[in-house]
Amino acid sequence: MGKRILVTGGAGFIGNHLCERLLAEGNDVICLDNFFTGRRSNIRRFEGHPHFEWIRHDVIEPIRLEVDQVYHLACPASPVHYQANPIWTIKTSVDGTMNMLGLAKRVKARLLLASTSEIYGDPLVHPQTEDYWGNVNPIGPRSCYDEGKRIAETLAFEYHRQHAVDVRVIRIFNTYGPNMLEHDGRVVSNFICQALRGNDLTIYGTGEQTRSFCFVSDLVEGMMRMMNNEAGFVGPVNLGNPGEFTMLELAEKVLAQTGSGSKIVYRELPENDPKRRKPDISLAIEKLGWEPRIPLDEGLAKTIAYFREEIAR
Ligand code: NAD
Ligand code: UDP
């Protein structure tokens, strides 16, 4: 028997891949989105599916729905977008998460919170383990997102302790793949589109900062394993690919794979940009039997193929 599942932020990059998997496994899926960074085109392929509905709604406002599970993803994820209206980003994380936890409490649904590696800030521990409390500037340009997600985690754990809400908390590390927005500002989509369009690849700072990139299908598998673990494992758990690359290495890979003649140019490093990031995924391996399968080269090839088609459209 399928479950009734609410996916907030379901029209976004990760959300649409998650909806696809949930539908394929026979669930009823309600995608809730205000379409800030999400797109109708991301969910168009499900329209007419007998087990799919979508609702235009902002999670800042309460809503009543009868569901068994909530994947709570609604929140802009790219610095360009979460910094566009920082107070609204904070409201999305705080009021939005409280509303969704309230809904889960009322209907006794299990809720998975999509938290982030950003809660570690510019980490002083490397690689990052879940017991590290982080190094976050509370008043910088990234704080609306970082601190918003930190309080969202606090809310999840307080609803769990105080009201016995069945929660799951995942900390997602940089994820990429088809259906990213071209103008989202994230490094993978920026470099690929710049290379395909013959524009300069913009490296911020020296390009020595590192990130660890997880292909979206790997992430979705981890999210579903976490949601459906019946051992009462609440998390938080890191979900990401531990392969660590500098932005210069990423740019070179994109240039090689696209065969582009674009040049690399250097731009100012944004304030508080984390220097290194790499997940320790021992806990996910132990508790969920999960680890990513798709290496960066393979994932990049799939993502480049997607953008090549989009740009030719
Ligand atoms: P995205 O911006 O593509 O998707 C977010 C979705 O939420 C969009 O469809 C957007 O329209 C919707 N949304 C935003 N605010 C909303 C609101 N107030 N009410 C209703 N809908 C709202 O981003 P994504 O990469 O798919 O990220 C999904 C989740 O995963 C986010 O919570 C993000 O913080 C988290 N995450 C993502 C990454 C990553 O690398 N992609 C890394 C860490 C955490
Ligand atoms: N970055 C870059 N060029 C770009 C976009 C981003 O060099 O065109 C850098 C950015 O400064 C950061 C890294 O790439 O060091 C990852 O940026 P992104 O916004 O994708 O994710 P986040 O910083 O949130 O991890």
C-alpha cells in the first residue's frame, strides 16, 4: 500500500526528483510549492498522474492536510536566492518549519527536515561529523540561511522531545544534477552553462576552496532510506558524497568534458564563503547502509547532457 506523502518544495531541484521516485514506488504525492525557485516545468511530467497533485502555497502560512509523511524541503538553497530577501528566508525556515511540524503533530505524520552542511558554517573540523557544532557567523550575509536551518533543526528536535513528533533530520551537502536552474548561481550549473555558452568560467576567490558534490539520485536514495528507517534513528545525519574537489579542479573537469574553449576568470570571493567542506558519512553507512554510487565525472556527464539539451531548446 502506498503512503500519502507531502513534499514541500517539490517543484524545486531536489524536490522534483524525489516526487518522481515516490510516485514510481506507488505513493500518493502532494507537491506543495510557492514557485519561488521551483518551476512548473519541473513537475509537468507528473500532471495527469492519478497519484499526483500540486498546491501553490507558501509554508510561512499554516495549512491542513491529511498525510502519512512530510518531506520538508521548501527553502531557497542557493546563496543568490536566499540572500535576495533574507527576512523572508528566515521566515521560511522558522515559521515554515514550525507550520510543517505542527501539521505532522496534528495528523501524526513522520517529518523529514532537509537541513544542510551550512549549519557547520566555515568548519574548523574536517571532514565534518554530525557531532561538530559548527562555526557560523550569526550576523553575516549567509546567516539568514545558516541560522534559519539551525533553528529549523532545533524546532524538529523540540517537537520530537516535547510532542513526540516522529522526525528525521538530514544534513545535505552540495547536490547537483539535471533540472538545476541555469541561473540559480550554484557553481556546478554556473560552470556548465558558462562552458556550453562559450562564456568565461567565473571562479570566486583563488579557486582553492573545496566542496564535495553529490549526484541527486544518490541523495534521493539516502533521503528515502532515512525517512523509512524503522529503527527510530532521528539523526541528524550527513548525506553527501565525500569526494572533495577544489573549484579550480571542478572548472577544469567541466572544460574537459564539454570540450569548451572558455577561459577561467577570477572574481571576488563572497563574504564568509566556507573554505573546505566534506562530509564524514560513517553514520549514514552504519545506520542506513547508504553511500553514494555516482562519482563526480559520471554525474557531471549527465548534468552536462541535460544542460546541452536545455540550451539547444
Ligand atoms: P530549490 O531552490 O531548487 O528548491 C526549493 C523549493 O522550495 C523551490 O521549489 C521553491 O520554490 C520552494 N520554496 C522556497 N520557499 C518556499 C516557501 N516559503 N513556501 C513554499 N515553497 C517554497 O533548492 P534545492 O536544491 O532543491 O533544495 C531543497 C532543500 O534542500 C532546501 O531546503 C535546501 O536548503 C536543502 N539543501 C539543498 C542543497 C543542495 O545542494 N541542493 C544542499 C543543502 C541543503
Ligand atoms: N563559486 C564559484 N563560481 C561560481 C559560483 C560559485 O567559484 O560561479 C564558488 C563559491 O564561492 C563556493 C563554491 O563555488 O566557494 C560553491 O558555491 P555554491 O553557491 O554552489 O554552494 P555553497 O557555497 O552554498 O556551498
